[in-house]
Amino acid sequence: MDHALEVKDLRKHYPVRGSLLGSIGVGERRVVHAVDGVSFAVAHGEILGLVGESGCGKTTTGKLVTRLEAPTSGSIVFQGRDIAGLSRSQLRTVRQHLQIIFQDPYDSLDPRYTVEMTVQEPLLAQRVDAAERRRRVEETLDMVELRPARMFMSRYPHELSGGQRQRVAIARAMIVRPTFVIADEPVSMLDVSIRAGLLTLMRKWNRELGVSFLFITHDLGVARYMSTRIVVMYLGKIVETGETEAIIGRPLHPYTQMLIAAVPDPDPRNRRAEQELRGEVASAIDPPSGCRFHPRCPLAAAICADKEPALRQLRDGRLAACHFAE
Amino acid sequence: MSVPTVVSDEAVARLDDEHVAAMEGLRRARAVGVRAFVERFLAQPFAVAGSILLGIVAATAIFAPLIAPYDPFGLYPPLGQPGQGHWLGTDPLGRDVLSMIIWGGRVSLAFAFGAAALSLAVGVVMGAVPGYVGGIVDDIFSRFLETFLVIPRLFLIILIVALLGSNIVFVIAVMGLTMWPSNAKIMRAQVLSIKKRGYVQAAIAAGVSPLPIIFRHVVPNGLAPVIANSTLQMAYAVLTEAGLSFLGLGDPNQVSWGQILNAGQSYVRSAPWIVISPGLAIMTLLLGLHFVGDGVTRVLNPRLSLGRE
Amino acid sequence: MKSPPVHGKAAPAAREPRSGTTLLEVRDLAMHFQVGSGWVRAVDGVSFELRRGETMGIVGESGSGKTSLGYAMLRLLPANGRILRGSIVFDGVDLVQLSEPELRRLRWTRFAMIFQNAMSALNPVFRVGDQIVDAVRHHTGVSRIAARERAADLFQLVGLSRTRLRGYPHEFSGGMKQRAMIALALSCKPDLVIADEPTTALDVVAQGQVLRQIKDLQRDLGLAMIFISHDISVVAEICRNVAVMYAGELVEYAPTEQLLTEPRHPYTMALLRSFPSVRGPLKTLLSVPGSPPDLVRPPSGCRFHPRCPFAQPICSEVSPPPIPTVDGGWARCHFTEEIRRRGSDAIDVLEKVG
């Protein structure tokens, strides 16, 4: 296996409900192109940052990779197998190695379950016995720094703070010792001053246990902190990939440039040149022709509306989907 | 003054304890579980009043053999006025009204709980499973459900009972099996939104099979409005039973309040006590059920357990 | 009576912040609201001053009381809230003493608010233009035609096209809704605008656009602005001065550049180190141990002491007064001088904990 995870030409189209005629099959079926031909790979032990604004398809990509949704087309190769088309029972063995951490700590824990019950649930699916389950729950809670573990085991989610809940969610993902974790905006709903603790925990997990990550976020600062490589998405497509510092330091795609220029920075020493921030994210139902970014792009030319740029390899091993990037 | 030291491990541990302790107060306002539910329920005067009414009816019914002065089927001078010996008088056949009222409570409660319980069980399953599975199964099922809901229930019940008999167990079953669609509809609506919640997705991602997910996560979290609906269904069952008996379709081997109404309907002017007593009894039970149901709804609805910080 | 500010691209020279007079003076403001059996001390003794045309940021996390402070300043209290003490003197008038009808006359015409979520301010069943017209007419009583013109001008001011006036809120994107809200807030030419997390719900690029818009508007119209946010970078973009709020109190106040380069309160230091930066060097992120305090029973003495790496016995006993630092700033910390001497890297001790 070359990569921990390899995704090729992944697509997910959602039918648009709503029109009366549409539901009886009249007229063209309208479709949301949530993910539209995405390919990338995550190396073993790597943290790959998947970055973009809302509506770009990054969360959907995360759901596809964990098979919480089935792709419309494309392949997802994990541990040497294409899991894109597997059935639920076939996925069960895979699921032990592939876990997910969700964004909303208030939503991802069953309010009726104690911490112990929540964290041990993945083990139930793997048919581990009660005494062993309890031991592993304690051990894992200790690893996520919820100490003393015994005390936390009998608590309910509403008795915990947001940061503690997220640690429980991490514990639940960790307890089966996965080799690959998808983290979907794991800290964006937490207070800034406690994010670092959780980010550090995930980095530790990556470094010490060799767990690979697909780290989904809209926050460029967090993406920079966590990832070795970054993939930038816009309207269902990848526009740029490369090493984190290279992209941040010298973004090649106009959208990435706009994204970085838009981020405010508290450090007055880092004030950047004013760059134009134009337009708004277009609709994923009727995306612009050719390059999807062209209506907002300061470099747009005639070719951009006609021909969609392929993600091509530029120097330093970087990829960008723009006719003019170099 | 020198600036010290790092916060020690013990101090950090103590912080968590303090935090948890400080949350105690807020915890009580937001706790899950039976005890919290009961606490909040009993904080409402109407709910308490309803519970007392229900308690009275239930106690009378349970202790009927001890309380009832006479055998409800025993015959005494008919149409006797309320007075010594027969506190609520006697009906046209000579049966003691008071004893019939006391024993009749059993039938009413049997219908209330029996029919509602059956309706709950069937409704929950029939709503949760198609709702969770989705797709064609759900589409077909929803159409079936809607059709069922359109059929007038009372007439259906009357028809079945008239054609197939009025044995009490049978009628309770019929009622339960015609009442479940409203529970199913509510449950399905709940399931549709709950199945998108993070903890359900997490369970799926952990490899848990659909059936355990439905019955361990989805149903418990969606049960609240169904329970509230069930209390209303209990009231409906009592009323329907009374109606059936009043129409002469009740089980002749049982004493029921509707039956008393049936017996006394021709004597409303001359012997009003015969219809007043069961009327009051039914009203008491229904009031109790409605108050309790309302109390349950109020507790379960606004922020029972899912308090955000 | 001061003449209303001039709108339009030509910013009058009189809008120079430093020479401006005091527009708002808040003294020892305390607002509590009742929850169950206790009182949440959301705002517990806040004092600051704001001059005409000046911009001030209030930075705090959830549970700091910053949103409550914003609402309290406009006397928009929740049903279970009460102002316990203090004064809010706006242009010479103490708002705390005013009756509700008197306040209503001032709200929107002299000061206005931009809310966090546009949905709270925009009614989904009415056209956006009509809502602005209604607001203008309600507060200033001008004719419908004049109000329409004003709405069109406002839209232009915030960078929205006139044709959008006939649109409904659901036809607007997030960024556009926020701009419409800004237009609504400016509709009656207030002197002071309080913005409560106006860009938090927006995507990165939309946030950048709206922030620029706000910056330009503030400069061109000479508005006094209080910008409330949890994101210190956003505040740094817009505000000349910043106050940091923790557990119902302001713990530090300083000119922005000063606060960012030389913070004088441990919480500020930790906060600055918990933001991963996009540009500039990578630094280790720090976390503050523990959790935000319970506002019903806040810690004794300095409210930050249970989580402070520099805490000493005195910190749990005596609540530190605002100790002057530089340039009119101050910090509520017994050891603010020590911190200055050690420099902002002193907070690195948290690395061993966090």
C-alpha cells in the first residue's frame, strides 16, 4: 500500500428536491454538484489539511471517505481495497481502522449515554467483552487527558464543557485504535483558548501512534498548524495542493491567494498588501462554466469561461488548477 | 515579588473538580433521567392535580373488591333513589350504581393502558424503522400510513366490534391496532431529524448495525412527543370504550361506565343519578389524563435534557 | 445639540479621533440575570470611555459576558435581566436613568447595533428595502419617498446594488445579509454603532469583505464603534483600542498595537498565543487550563486566578484594581509590572501545562 488513503475522481451529486414537475420526472433533473471529481492521497502518518469555505464540498468529502454517504462515482482506496462500493457488513471490518471526529460537540454525543457508554460503543460493534471494554475506556480517557478517568466515566454530556465533550468524542474514535482518522472541523465550535489543547492531542496521536489524518477545516491558521500538506477546495473541486508552508507563503491559485489575503491577522507585523476580494461563492447547482472561479478571478480571461483547467503539476511538486498559474 | 510557577498537576485536577462542582446547580436544571423528570413534573400544580385524580381512580379500581359495597351484578330494588344502602341509587335492572362505578374503573383503566400501550409499541416500531431506513420502504410506508389516518377510526372500531364480537381483550387489541398510526407519524418525524445527529452518525461510523442504532439511540431520544401523544390516546380509549358500551357494543360480561350510561339513557328525567355518576367518573378520569398529559408534554418539551452551554 | 455627521465620501476633518469629545462613558456597569435559583453576573463592574469617531474592540470568549455588555449598553435587557448599578452616560445623558419610551427615541437614531446573526434583525417575510424604509420612517418620520431614497443611498454605501432593495432576505447570501444589517443600523445616522460578532457566521472571504466595508464606513462617516468579537485578529483590523473581557469584567485595556505586542495581563497573553497565525512564524499554540468560570459564583479575588500560571495567594484574596500601563491603558493584575519585565514569552510556562 503506497498511501494510507487514496481518492480518485470522487463525485457526489445530490438531487435537488422541490420542483413539482421534477418529482414526476419532467424536465432536467437538477443536481447539487457537492463533490465533483476530487482526487488526492494521504501518506502514512501524514496530516493532510482539506481547506475551503462552506459549500466547497470538504465536509461531504469527509463523509464519503468514511462511507457515511455513498459516492455517486469514483474510488476510495483504503488498505488496498476500494471501499466506495462496499456494503454495510463488508464495511464493518474496515470501520475499525477508519474513524471520524465531528464538528459539533453538543451533537455528537448521545445525551442519554454516559461517557463510558459512549466511548465503549465502537467496541460493542467489534464484540469485545465487558471487562476488557471497561479497561480500555479507562485507558483511553486517560490518553485524552480526562483525568481521573473513573470520575468522567459516569458523567453525562450536559455535565461536561465543550472541550471535554470533544475529548470524549476523540476517545470514542481512538478506542478502536484506528490507523486513519477524519477530523471534520474538530475545534471550530470550541473557544479559542482551549483549542490548542485538543490540537496538540491530535498531533501527539499522529506523532506517537502514527495515525494518519484528513483534517477538514475552513480556518487557515488551524490548517497551517496541523497539516504537512494542504488541499484547497472550491465548489466541489480541488484548486490547489502542496506543502503547507509553500502554499501559505506563495499561493499559486488566485482563489488560494484571495483566501489567504482575507484572513485578518492580529500581529501588526504581518500586515499584508491589500488584495481585492471579489464576488461571492457561486451556486453548486449551476456552477459557472469552465473554471468555476472565473467570475471572481482577477486574472480571468476568455479561456477561463470555456475550458476547465485541469489540476496540473507545477514546479516543486505542487498542483494547481488554473490556466495561468506557474 | 517574584512571579512563580507553573500550575501544578494537582491544581489542574482540582480545577476540573471545581468546575464540575460549580456545574451542579446548572446540572439540576438540565439533567436527564427519571428523577429529574419526576422533579420537574411535580413542580406543576395541574400535573399534580391530574396525578391525584388518576390516583383516586386507580386506587378505587385496584381495591374494588374491598371498597365496593355490593356485587355489581347483584340485583336489588330497581331505580332506587340515592340514599341509605345505595349511595348512588340503583339502575333499571336493580344493580347498585356505586358498586358498578367502582368496578367499572377497572375496565376504563384497562382500555386506557392496554390500548395506549399496544398503540405505542406498534406505532414506535412502524414509525422508527421505515423512517430510519428511508428510501422506497419509507415512501411506501408513508402512503400506507396516510391512508390509514384518513379512515374514520371510530366507525372502523364500531364496525369490527359489531361484526366480530365485543370480548374485552379483543376490543382493546382492536383499539390499539387502530390508534397506532398517529404515534407512528410522530415517531417517524422525530426519526427523520434524529438520524442526522452526530451521535447516530458516529455510531454508524463505528460499525454499529442499524437495529441497535434505532432502538438504542434514535427511539429513546425521539420518544418524548410520542409519550405525550400516548396520554391523549389513553383519554381517547376511555371515551371510545364508553361510547361503545353506551351503544350496547360493550362486553356484557364486564361492568363499564358506558354500560351504565346505556342502562340509564331512557331515565334521564326520572332517575338522573344513573347517568350523572358515570358521566362524572368519566370526566374525572379524562381530566386526570389530560392534566397529566399536559404536564408530561411541558416537562419533555422545553429543554428537558439537551441544554447547550 | 451637535449637528449630525455628514455622509458621503468626503470625510470631514473634524472626525479626528484624538481631539474628539467623549461620546460614551460607562462607569461600574453591572448587569445580572436570573437563572433558576441564582444570578448570573454577566457584567460585573465594567468601566470605559469612548470618544466620538473612536473605535474600540471588546474581545472575550464564550461566557465572558461580552454580548451581554453590548446589549446592556443599549438597555436591551432580557426579561430576567437587571442593571444592578452603574451608569451609561451617552452624550451627557445617563441611559440607566431613562424610561423605556425615552430610550426608544434614542435607539437607532443616536446609537444602533449590528447583530451577530442577520436573521435576528431581518424579517424573512418582508422585502429588505421595505424593512429599512420602515425603520427610517419609524424613527425619523420622513415621507416614504424620502425614506426610499435613503434606503437606496444606504445600500450603495454598503456596497449592495439598488435592485436588491426589492429582494427578500432568503435571496441574500450571508455576506449580503450582514451588509443589509449594517445598512439598517446606519439608517438613522447614529453616532455610535455596536457590532456584536458581525462576521462570525461568515466564510473567510465574505468576512474579509464585510470587515473592509465596516472599516471604510467607520472612517468615512466618522462613526464611533464598539466591536465585540472572540476573534482578536478581527478586532485588531478595525479598532484603535481594545479591551479584553473575562468573567464579566474588563481585565485589560490598551491601544491595539500595544496590546498585541506587549500584553500586560496573563489572560491576554494566553489568548494571543492561542490563535494560530496564517502569516508570520509558526509558534506553539497554548491552551489555558481549566474552564471558564461559573458566573453565578465567580472565583474570589481575581477571577482568572484559578487558571493563571502566575497566581499567588494574594490573587485569590484581593481583586486587582485597574493598574495603569502605557498610553492610557490599564491591566487588572497584581503582577502586571512583573509581566512587562519578563516579556510576552513569560506565558510559555503554559507550554508545560497545556
